[in-house]
Amino acid sequence: MSLNAEARAALMFLILYTILLAFLLFGYFTRRLRLRSRYTVILFHVTIRLASQATGFAFGVVGYANTSLLIAYFILGAEGYFTLVLCTYRFLISWQTHNFASHDSWLEPRYPPGTPIFKRLILSFIFVGQRRRPMSLMHNLLIAANLLIIIGGSMMRSGQDSVRGFDPNIVTAKAMRTAGQATFLTINAFLLYCIIDTIRQSRRENPGQGTHPTLLLLLATWPLLFVRGLYGVMSGVLPAFNYFNPNNYGETGLLDSFVISEYIMGTAMEWTSCVLLMATYPASRSDPQKADLELSKDKAARLGGV
């Protein structure tokens, strides 16, 4: 039995994400990567994308009669994009903490040593008052946008048992999906400002040294995330990019043109972004280590107390 375009594309990226998973697991097993590091967020993203691609492959094989697989694929895809945007912010914060002269991040200032994990979790969502942090607002916006996309996508099914039964005129569901994707796009726009501002500050602190390769990789990641976010908005407002438009399906499943556009503007953008983020590992090998930062901080505290 020959596979249709959806199944072939899903299988290809299932293999590609499996390769990334192998690299990450190798890093953990050899202790090059720590569980409490930014790379664990990437591991979470890769795991979600593997589940998404497996579901997409199953949907491509079974066909459009099984809407449950389509809903699962759609929701997992939204979760994958959500975690990838969060990944990029975490990598930028980590770079600021390790490389700025202050060894701190204006996006998310470091917590005092010994702060309980549950307290850090609560503070990570507080964006008003004296303890407000810009990243706290991003956390809340990311979660709100993610929920809008998931709920809106689920509503598009409209209780039907086949793609032919989808109601493309559910205004509320479309509005929720579009609002969620537009929020992601806005968050990506702010990410570009954060990266450029970090590059400028780095150049001021290190005149004549050029731009750090990790920052260049993060800057190269941004257009890919922007295209992915733009595709998300387009999928909510343009029928030609909408999974829940029956006209995008043929007798054997999704039309080839739809699959190509979805995987080029969506999945391929995410996979390439993930590769660039993983490439920051060799680019950051010479950065100050966390233990060195703590030692420097303790020394500064002792000198301040003299």
C-alpha cells in the first residue's frame, strides 16, 4: 500500500525528530547536558513533536474519516510551537545570565540562592507589583494563546464524526484560533527586540569582539519562528491553509498542495529552529559556567560586606 503525501511527510519528520532525540539522549547519558538546563525544554519540545508526527502519520494512513487523530495532531502541533517559542526565550535568558557583566537577565532576574522551587514557579507568573518580571508576562501570554488555539481547534470539529461534517463558519472558534496565533506572533515580535537589544548591550560591554555566535544563532532562529507564527495566523483566516476546510481534502486525504505548504511553513520551520537552538551548545562552550557565576557572586558579596 502506497502512502499519501500526509503520511510520507509525517514519516520523514518523525525520523528527523528521532535523530534530534538521539543527540539529546546522548548528551544526557554522557553528562554533557544536565536535566536542570535549558536543553530539557528542547527535549520536551522534541518529545511533543514526535507524538505529533506519529499522530500525523496515523492520520495519513487511516484517512480523513478519523477526526480524532486530526484533532490530536492539531493540538500536539500547537503544543510543539508553544514549547519552541518558550525554548528560544529560555536560551536568550541563559545567555544573558552567563555573559552579561552583571551576570543577570533583565528578562528574568535571577532568584536568590535557596529560593524554593514552588516559590520560583509562582513568581514566574507574577508580572505586576515590585516583583514583576517581563518574562512573567510572556509566560501568561503564551499559556493564554495556547489555550485559545487548543479550544478553538477542538470547537472546529462541531461534534461531527468526519471531516466532511466540519462547520467552517464557526465564527467563535475561528476567532479564538486566530487570536491565539496572533498572540504568538506578537510574542515573536517582542523576541526580536530582545535579541537585538541583547546584541547591542553585548557590543557595548565587549567593544571590538563582534557578536557572540550564540546570539547570531538565536537571531537566525527568529525568522523561522516568525514564518511559523505567520502560517498559524493564515491557517485561521485563509481557507486554503485551514485543516478544517473540507475543500482541502481529496479522496485519499489532504491535498498534496496543502501538505506541502503546511510542512514547509510549519513543521520544517520548527525543526530547523530546533536544530539552530541545539547548535548553541558548541557555540556556548566557552561561556562562564554556573559554578563560576556563583563563586563570583559570593566573592562580590564578601567584598561588599568588608
